[in-house]
Amino acid sequence: MNFPNSSESLIPKIANNQIPTQRIWLMLALRSLLSFGLLLLLASFYKLSGSKSAITNSSAWWLWFITITNIVCIALLVYFGRIEGVRLREIYFVSRSTWKGDLLWFLLAFAITAVIALPPGTFLANLFWGDPNYPNKMLFQPLPIIAVYPLFLLLPITQALAELPVYWGYVAPRLRALGMNRWLVIGIVGFALSLQHMFFSFQLDWRYNLWLAFKFLPFALWTGIVIDRRPTSLPYLMFIHFLLDASLPLLAFMMSKGLPLS
């Protein structure tokens, strides 16, 4: 089945430059570039105020960097979609007619997702520090409580609507429309999806940055395989993403209240 946002449907738009190649690569890098830019911008203010740990202080706000980045990404998906003649729901691959098969495919895929999502992070944490919980104490830092409350609503909603759709709903079909091999697309996009986590909460610690960059790599590649095989499973993965990321503001709240994370 050819969808308006399928690579087959996008080939003529690539050919007539309705979809410039630079736009595709920009969207691939956008989440990393924008979130890292926000982190450095805030770090510069900390530095000017006399902080000796400006990068670390700034990285504490990473959930807000993600939220702002998500809002920008959603706006660009709408804007670029309009230019390209593709609606947002088509970038999300929403399909009412195939929901039974999509749900079955998703449930089968989710069984593997549950197995590969967390172990890489635990393995890397044990390898680098001998403690699976150590990097989480670097990742979650105290924030003013008032800054945490809006995240309970904003973060999971915007994350679900932005992250996977940018990579697998927008970038991947357009790279395929350029003539790129599907496995190369999955590799490139999956790597970018995993690597972005380093830029969300970058600190001056190479082990911590490697942990962030690669702990989600198997999960990222697997989501690419699932969506490549059945694009209309994307909305279900977005919903699971919403549920998983809903816990992040809670962890930030607990840390800000001085409560143990484990």
C-alpha cells in the first residue's frame, strides 16, 4: 500500500526539488543541534554568573531542552508537511483501516522491545562504573520544583508527537526516496536517534556521554526495523513512547525533593 508519506509517493517530490535534500539532513540533525545549542546557551549564563560547573548546571535542565526541541520539531513537521503536500497525520502514518493488523504487529514487536530497551544501558553502566545506577545520579539533578510541574504534561505529550515521527515518519521515508538502501537508512537514522541523547544532557565526562549516546542504540535500530516493515505501527510506538517518558518528570521531581531514585 502506497501512503502519501511513503517513499514511493515522495520520489517525484524529491525529483522536482519540492523536498530539498538539505531539509532532510537538517531534520535528521535538528534534535541534537537544537538541544545542544540550548544547553550551551544556558551554560554560558551560568558561566557569566560565576559557576565553576556551568555545563553540569545547565545539563540539569535537559528535560526542558527536549520539550522545547519537541515543540520546534512538531511545528516544522506541520510546516514542511504543508509545503510538501503531506498532512501531519500522514507523517504519523495513521491508518484506521489497518488497525487490527497494526496492533498485532505492534504487540509482537513490543515483546522484543521490552527485552532490548534497558539491558544495554545497564551493561554500559556496569562496564564504566561497576554500578548500574551511577549515571542516573548524573542525569537527574535537582531543579526548582515549580520548573518540574509543567513537564508532567508537556514532556510526554510533545515527546510522543515529535521524536519517533521526526526520525521514522519524516526523515527515513525521504532518505529512501533518495534511493538509499533500507538497511543503510535504518542504520543512519537509528544511530542519529540514539546519539541525540548525548546532546540532550551533555557533561564533561566521556564515559557518561558514551553511555547516553549508545544505551538506546539497539532500541533505536529495532524501532526502525519495525516501522520499515509496517509504517502504520508508528502511532502505537508513539503511544508507548508517551507512557515510558511520562516517568521522566517523576524522576526529576523525586530528585528535586531529595528522594532516592532507587
